[in-house]
Amino acid sequence: MNNELKDIQNQEDKRGIDIQKVGVNGVEVPLIIERKNEKSQTVSAKARLSVTLPHNYRGTHMSRFIEVLSEYSEKNLLGVDIKGLLYDVKNRLESKCAHVKFEFKYFIKKKAPVSEIEFPVGYDCSFQGDLNGDDYKFILGVKVPITTLCPCSKEISKYSAHNQRTMVKVKVSYKENDIIWIEDLIEKVENCGSSQVYSILKRCDEKYVTETAYENPKFVEDVLRDVICILKNDEKITFYEVEVEAQESIHNHNAWAWQAETK
């Protein structure tokens, strides 16, 4: 009796189509995040891991992705050695390229502006690594909520001005031997809004936030340009992508702006 199990994935495919990315998505893993001036924190992340697949292979080996994630998790290296993980994936699956993206919620303690009551704010963040041959690129992503107040509304209105909850999405790549802290990047983006967003506000804080926004009106274009000026002046950054979307309070649509550049 032949007990060898047939490997369908290794069958030859004759359609002549290379696949740029194939793998696993939505894998829940514990991810170690280095924090500025604090001990590392382990967060719950969702991972997407993929490789290129030559046209002559019918399928890839999905279990091998999980095996590599498991090994790095046991070594407490998930989130710490993304480049090494990608090399292992590339070699294990005999591929030219490997890609990974971790998405996670990152909490930063934040004080209310006047009362100074402290409570964490959660930010959606991501780590992305791309390995093409020996060319490695890391991308840090953050999503930062801010408040924007419409300059036009302030100018033409007698009593008030409408404002928006605005989301700023930033992705940056930087030199391998440098580091950009999540906390620093988020803080820089928050300072580009009309006002920051907080988890807890007492009446004195609400007064401060409202008046600060009123005295600092901004369009999405203003926010985009302010963020870009900061990223352009950072010598560590080699690539950036900025997206700003304001959830309009008086229109049945959102205001949106986007720009990316390789420096």
C-alpha cells in the first residue's frame, strides 16, 4: 500500500500566469511593539503574509506561513525581526519575494488639556514589510483622529462654525538603521489639526478644545500640507503617503485629500 499523500499544490499549472501575492490573511497573532521610553508591549494583531508564485505552480503551501509565524512568536520576535521573518518565509516557500502586514490597536496614555485627567487613546496602526530579492522595505502606518473646523464656515457665519471628525492616515518608510517612534509620529499628526481628540473631557477641557478649534480653522488641504511639511523635513523618512478625510457634519459627503512621495 502506498501511504504517500499526493501534493496537489505542486501540480503544474499551464495557464501561464504568475501570481504577485498569495498567502494567508487575518491570522491573529501576539505582536511585540517597542514603546518610546517604556517597556515593550504585546498587542493583538492580524497578520497578512504572502509570497510570489511562479506561473508553473498551481498553489502555494499555506501551512508554511503559519509555521513561520508560530516559530517567531515562540521566540518573541514577532514585530521585532520583520526582515528575518520575511527571509525565512521566502526561503521556506522558495519564492523570490515575501510580504507581511500586521494591523493592530496601539494605546497611548493621554492627558486632557486642562484637567490633565489621563486615559488611553487607541490608534489603529500597522507594520508592513516587503522583501523583493534582497531589497527590504519597512512601512509604518498610523491612523490619527483629529478635529477640523471649516475656515469658510467661520468666515461667513455670525455665531459659529461647523466642525468635523477628521481621520489622517499616514504611512512612512525610513532607513533601516533609523527608528521612528509611533508616539512621535502620532503626536506630530495630531498637532496639524484644528484641535486634538481626547478620551475624556471635563467642562474646562471641552471649553479649551472648542475654543482652540475655533481659533485654528483648517481645510483638509491645510492638514495635508502641514503633515507633508513635517515629513519632508524629516531626514530619516524616505517615503510617505498621507490621506486626510473629514466626515462632514453639514454635507452629505466627505472632504478628502491624498498625496504620496518617494524622497
